[in-house]
Amino acid sequence: MNNENLKNYSTWLKRQRFSENTVKNYPMVLNKINLQSIDAMHDSLTKLASIDADKTFNNRINSLKKLADYLEQNEIKSPLINEIRKLNRIKNPVSVSHPPYTLDKAKIILNTAKGWRRQALWIAFNTGARQQEIEKLNVEDIILQKDQSVGWIHIKRGKNNKSRDIAILDTTPLKRWKRVRELANISSNNWLFTRSGSRPNLRSGAVLEKLSKQVGFKVNWHRCRATYATIEYEVSNDVKLVQEQLGHASSATTDKYIQRSKKVRLQKIIQRGKLY
């Protein structure tokens, strides 16, 4: 691949009506990739994958794939074309809009929240249950083991109306909450959480708006779920367990929720041992 081809690639992008930013950036991100041979390209990408942010690396892959289109359309023969077609982008573990909270931020949220909001958030952080699953919980859905701190939360109708039981290690906060309900003589309904005598709508932005202002950052139900998934995986190293707890039909979906830390990745490499 010579400089003339790269220059023509930039012109081709412009003719294809790509944005001005893409026309400028796509040729630029190829500068650090050696395109003299297939092996050279793979060596470059291996090094870049270890130092690039996922977004930057994916941008390089996107540019390479457009480069392959350019070469084919202009009938420029190159062994790189088929190899570029095989390249995969890095899949983001978690949606950018819903990354997990750090452990410190999770503690700040729980220490600041009050009343039923705190209990609902506690369930989200400790089970990964969905917001709509939490708001529909009844008192009898909390199954406590006698003389033990472990138990189950029964989800009658989860996503796609599927039921499941979520294992929970420390049920002490839930025992206390059930006791609070008894002392407050809340008997008009069987909802685990009540607000003015009815079930609270956790989808309402107002539910967490005040709390977000108090802690100084956005509190989001889905991020609580992603936080649980990440921490559970770091402790258990068991994707199947996390999948069952979250109620996912596919482990591939669960994998998107797991933000593997550097610590976990290093442990996996150590466990694997030397490759050669």
C-alpha cells in the first residue's frame, strides 16, 4: 500500500459523501498501521489493540473496511482486502450510556437514599433485577431462609413474562424493611414498596431526580444493574451465574453488561499461564 493509494482513498471518501470529519480522520487513523503486508498489518493491530481505547481501535477497523471497499471499487488488487474483511471490531461490554458505577459511587448512592428508594436501589445493586421487576415485587416474593442471611427474590413476570428466582446473600436489609412495613401497619396492599398507598412508578424520572442532585451525579436504574453484573462476575468469574441472576436468554447479552477490570483480566492471564 503506497502513499498515492492513501491519498486517493481520502478523495474517494469525499466523493462518497462521507462527513468532513470522517474524510479527515479515516486516513489519519491508518497512519500507525503498517499496510505493506498481511503480517505487518496484523502486528500493527495487535500492538494498537493493547494501547488504544476501544472507540479508537474500532475507528481504525472501520477505516480499514472502507479502505477495502475503495480498493475493490477501483480494481486495485491487494491481498489485504480479504484479510481486512475478516477483522472484527471490539464489542463494548456495556452500553456507553449505562456503564457500571464504581464501588465508591454505589456506596454513596445507598448511603444517601432514604426509605423505600434506598431499599429498591439496594435490591438493584445486590441482585441486578430490572427496574420494572423491582416495582412489581410483592411481600411474598421475598423468600427468606429461617435462621440464615440468605434467600431468594421471586420474579413472577420478568422480561417476556418469564419468571425466575434470584439468589441473594444478605437478606438483613429486606428483613428490616418488612419489619418497617409491619410497624407502619401498611396492610392496604401487598406491594413490597408503596408510595401514598399505591405502587411507585420507578420509571418516573422524578423518583431519582432529587437523589441525583444530592449525590452530584446521575442515578440510573440500568447502571445499578450493570454494576451488579460487573461485581458479581469479578467475584464469581462465572458468566453463567450472572446470566441466570439477570434473567438473560443468552450469555452473549450478559457479556455486554460485564465491564472486566484490569485486575480480572490480569488474573485470567495468570490462570491461563504461558502460551509458548
